[in-house]
Amino acid sequence: MAVKEAPTAALAPEPERGRLLDWLTTTDHKKIGLLYLINSFAFFAVAGIFALLMRTELARPGTQIFAPHAYNQLFTLHGTLMIFLVIFPLLAGFGNFFVPLQIGALDMAFPRINALSFWLLPAGGLTILAGFLTHGGAAAAGWTGYPPLAEQLGTGQDLWIVGLMLVGTASILGAINFIVTILRMRAPGMTMMRMPVFTWSILATSLLVLLAAPVLTAALIMVFSDRQLGTSFFDPNRGGVVILWQNVFWFFGHPEVYMLILGAWGVVTEIIAVFSGKPIFSYRGVILAFLLITALSFSVWAHHMFATARLRRDVPDRRDRRRLGGVSRDGLRDPRHLLGRRPPALRAVRRHALRRDGGDVLLVPEDDGTDALPASGDLAVLDPADRVQPDVLPHAYPGPARDASADRRLPARPRVELPEPPGIHRCLRDRDGDDPLLPQHLPDAPEAANGSRRPVGRQHARMDDVLAAAGPQLRRASDDPLGSSGVRPADGRAGADDMSDITAQRERARPEMSGPVLGMVLFVASEAMFFAAFFGGYFTIRANAPVWPPPDVPHLKIDIASILTVVLVASSVAVQLSLRATRDGRRRQALWWLGATIGLGVVFLGLQLYDYSQLGFGLKDGVFGTLFYVMTGIHMAHVIGGVAFLTLVFAQGSRGRLSPTHHDPLAAGAIYWDFVDVVWLCLFTTFYLLTPR
């Protein structure tokens, strides 16, 4: 009997999506990187228009085009757009495009979250710009948003806050994606110390964003709650502290400087190494510098606040007025007031000394008394240096006096020139030692072949200099590429069990912790910084309060809070038992313990609402009520999110999607739930145990 193949229905070809729809729904890291660049240049055009309008207004004294409030809106949004929606997304775009290519990954670790991270950026930017359509205009408190001015403006300021929250959320998600991609998706053989410098710079930037951006989000929530909910974080009349904003904001603001520059340093380092044809000098030193900058940037935010603790000064006397002569009589300061026309070395200035008088630190001639300073004229606070110390600058001589442009009307001043010493030819020799390192090194001209000297005037290479061709390999290849990457020979082959202890200790291309679990760990780290900002605000306000808690606040009852603590700790134990049962293959017990965790979480929420109803104060009743309700309320929101997440995991387990080899959702949920438990223990200790009763 002949067997005929059953006819199959012809499959209709998939409809081709339009090019625009393809770009709008893409999860490809290259396209998303290009979208980042397009976004940055679009907002750069808007911010550039704002800058032109500002310069037009400042072209002449007085009000020209814009009223003061309109001008404040321009410079506020110009700074906000340039920092949050131009520079940083520009570097994120380069990172999205190049990092997976440099480490051998097919895409980012979480492609859909990568797309979400991008689309939150234009949404946040348009929300900020929508303030122009509201009554009262856009935000006008400056890009730093200092209270109390930030709490006195209209709806545009609220849109500015919401827009920055969206941008901050996008930055945090993007940082988590970069870190997981770099740590968990490198190709075999691409160890950490083989990664390109640009990838290291993106990793350092992502760490900064992960730990600093949540602090800004917490600060924005404080301001928004003051504006819309009647809280008093920054209201000194109700116990708040205005300076709290500056501490929290600049804890983010100073690391943010390095968020904007570390990626650029990585780009420059790669370009110089490639086009010079030379390996990066002190590769490990460069990486160490990036990591040290990342760590130290969190410890120096206070230098942005030198003007916040001003001491009382008496009425200025005659000498104070003379010192103010450094600012000319017309109110304009000579732009060349710093040590004359150009700054020589510090030791090159003779007979000058630091003098502290009346709270001011001045650099004045040591042989001249204070009363000898002329009372009028364009006297610089730092006197021009017309005396040069020969032992520091031996071949320097004062140049002829030269007038500035006529429109500035500035007097001629001497300048210091450094002529080229005779007999010295500023030339560099091609390094012969690079040949073993770059076997593909081919000279571009006969001059490079024999290692001849090439002029580089002023110690910088010119465009027409003879440069070595860039080789494809900038560092020496490893003697054991398989062993250094942690790749083992297949079972049954020779050498399968001969791996040495040193090789076994090296990092593996496939780590034990999965990407989703690592992503949750990083997310919890960002949330820890978010709550740390609120705890820092609590202790700052408490330290500035004369009495704590305020006399009009009833004492908190510890009985219900203790029950809440027991319930939440029990739920944390239950989720760990569920995770252990899943790893052991006991599916029924795992679901039972997971259901118990969800149930205890719901009980916690109900008891906390009951506790709120029994308190004798509200959200608007002073700064203690503000701190208590906002901090415990945000924790309650996290509990709700955890219950929802674990419910989804329970649904997956009910359908048999959790197994001893695949239980990443449950492991991630357990990490998050344990974090929620730890935060509540900190809240319980702070408000119930450490608060005097």
C-alpha cells in the first residue's frame, strides 16, 4: 500500500512590520543604543535653544525679552535637560551599542527591560517640558531644586519632580542591566582583566548610578510629599530641616559628576590606544583608578555645601572695603585677577603670604601692611605676579605688556613666556619594544621602519605625524586561554581532571548565580540606598530638634508593632523553607510554604492598617508624623509589591514551572522578601526602640 504524505496547510507569510514599528518595539541592543543617541540629540536641540534664548537675554544689562520668572524657567530646564537627558543618555547609548560587542554577548541581559529603560527617558523629558503648558509655567527653582523655593512654585514644579523620577527609574534599570550583562554574559576567555577599558568605565558608571540615583529619588519624594501631602521634611516652622535637601541631593550630585565623565574617559582611552597603535599603559592602574573614583565620590559631597553654614560677621570696616576693591568700582571683576595673565607655579610667586582677617583668607604682599592697600582702583585680590623665582622657572622672562581688546578697557599687564631651550629637539622615537607585542605592526612610511625621530611640536602629535598602524591585539595573548577562562576539557579526554588549583580559582565564564537572581540582588542594593536616604533624613532632623520626639506627639505603642515584627519574620522563614523544598524537589511542600508567606504578608498589611487607626497623630502633625507615616508607608508599598510578586511565582509553581533546576523567580522573590523584612526591623528599632518614651 502506497503511503502518501498528508498535505500540510500552506503557512501564510508573517506580515512584515513597518520600519517605524520595528524601531518602536525593538529589543536589539544596537537599535536601542541608536535610539539613546537620537533621544540625546533631540533634547540637546531643545536645551540648545534655551541656551540661545538665555544668552540673548544676557546680551545687554536689564530685562530684554523675558520676565525674571520666564528666565528662571529657561535656565532650570536647560540644566535639567543637559544633565539628565543629554549627557548621561548619550553615554548609555554608546554603552548599549558597544558593550555586548566588546564582551562577546549576543544582547543585553534583559532586553525588554533595556527597551523599557529607554522609553522611560523621553516620557520623563516630555513630562518635564509639559510644565510650559500649565498655569504658572515650568519648573523655575534651578536644576538643583532647592527648597523652600521648590515648594512655592506651581504645577510645573510637580511635573519636573515626576519627570525626574521617571528618568531616575530608567537610569537604575539600565545600570542593573549593564552590570548583569558585564558580569554574567562575557564570552569564554573574556575574563574581567581582559575587558576593554570602555566596558570597565560603563561598569563603574553603572555602580555609581545604582547607588546614587535612588537617593535622588528619595529626595524628590520628600519634596513632592511636602508639596502635595502637607508633610514637613523641609519646613522649619514644623520641625523640618531645609539643609536636609542639600545633604541628600549632593550625595547624589557629586557621584553624578563622575557618571557623566567616566564613560567619556573610557572612550578617550580606547581611541588613544587604538589610533596610536600602542597598548594602554598601566591597564590595571586605569581600572583601579576607575574603581577608586567610584568609591571615593560618595565621601566628598559636603564640599558642595561650603556656603550653607555662614557665620555672623560684624559691620565691615575700612579695611574690608579696601579688600573688596578686588572687585572694581563698576561691579565687574577683572578676569585676569588670578596671579596676573596666566598662572605660573605657586612657588614662583615671591613675598606673598596667606593672611586671615575677619573671616576672609586673602593672598596679599607680605611686605605691605593692610593699610597700605590702595582704597580705589582695580586692585586684584590676588595681586599680579611680576616677580618670578629663578630656581623654579629658570628660562622664563616677563614678556612685553600687551593690551586686551578695546571693548574690555583693561590695562596692559606683563606675561610670562617659556621659550624653547636651545639644543633640545622635541622629537619622539617609535618604540622598538612594541614589535613582539604587535606582530601585525606594519610601518606606514620608511621613517617609521627604521625608528627615525619624528617631530611632535609642543609634545602633542599632529595630524600629519607618522603614526604606527593600530594592531588588532593591544595586550599579550594568554599562554593558557582555555584555563584562564575557566573552560574545562570534555569528560573522557586527556587532561579533564588535571586542572591546577590556580586555574580552578580563576573566574569562570559561566558563574553560579544566574542573571535574574543577580539582577534582584542589585535591585535590592538600590532599594537599600533609597531607604538609607530616608533614615539619614530621620537622624538629621532628630539631631537638629531641641526635643525628640516633639512634646505634642503621643507615645507609640509597642504591642502591635511587636506582633507585626513576629509576623514578618515568620513570613521570611516560610519563604526560605519554600525555596529549600523547591531545590529538594518537594513541590507540594514548596507551594504550601509559599502560600503561607503570602498569607502572612496579607496579615501584616491588615495589622499595619489597624495600627495606623489607633495612633493619635497624622501625616501632617509635625515632622515626627511626617517621618513615621512616609517611611512606614513606603515600606508598606514594598510589602504590597512583594506579595504581588510572590503570588505570580505561586501561580508558576502551580503550573509546574518551578523545579530543582529552574527556580530563579522564587530565589529572586525570596531575596526581595528578606530585604523587606530587614527594612521593617530597622523601622521597628528606629521608631519604637530608639525613640524615648
